[in-house]
Amino acid sequence: MKTASLPSLRVDPELRAAAESVLKEGESLSSLIEDSLRRQIDYRRTQAEFIARGLAGLAEAQRTDVFYTTDDIQALVRKKLEKAKARKAAQQK
């Protein structure tokens, strides 16, 4: 597989110095930038999926006219947590 280049990036000298100051042993500035780019891509995809799920949930609630309060959701989460704790305690016996 061939590799591709990204456009060169012009930054303030202070930003470059800050980036270089946090490099780990054996890490290059290029690898830091590549890792940062990969993480940002993953973050943005995750964020877009989260928003899409939220909008789909809203549309479903509006379609069915079934809405839950924060108290309803917190009670559900508490119940799940208690069940998980009970299962873990039973496994440790």
C-alpha cells in the first residue's frame, strides 16, 4: 500500500516548541502529529454517531409520544448498577 502525504502545517514557533517539549523517548514530531490526527478523527466520528443516536432517539420519542424523565433514567441506571454489583459479589463467593 502506498502512503500519502498531508499538507505541510505552518504553526507559531511557540506551538512547535511546546509540541517538541512533550515528545516521548524515540517519538518524532511527525508521529505525534499523526497520532493526534488519528485520535481527532476517531473523536469526531464518535461524536457524530452520538449526535445521530440522540436525534434518532428524539425522533422515536416524538413518534411514539413516549418520553422519560431524568429521574426515570437515573432509577434505571441505579437498578442496573445494583444488579451488576450483586452478580459480581455472587461470582466472588
